[in-house]
Amino acid sequence: MSSGYLKNLKKLRQQKGWSQEKLAREAGISYQTLIKIERGYIKNPKLETLIKLAKALKVSLDDLTK
């Protein structure tokens, strides 16, 4: 998966006015994992993690990974 979705993840989170902590909590993932994904330290997050993030943000997986 390309790293292009990383920018979209942050953009979607900011559009909701959510902090990284809030998104991590809503998605049921660790705060540290979210930070690593947004900063690009995790280049290929697990599909399960991306699905959790998409559900928390109320967007499709396609919208998240555009």
C-alpha cells in the first residue's frame, strides 16, 4: 500500500477536530500505533488497523486510502 493514505488519514482526523488520542481511542488502537502510522514509521499497517480507523472516522476504507 502506498504511503499516500497517510496524509489522508491525518486530514480526515483533523476535519473531525479530533486529536490523535481521540482517534486512537475511538478506533481501539494504541496511541503510539496511530502516531507511527501518521508519521510514516509504519509503512504498511495491518488491514485490521486500517478498517478500525475507517470505522472510527465513519469513512470507507477506499476514502481512507485514497
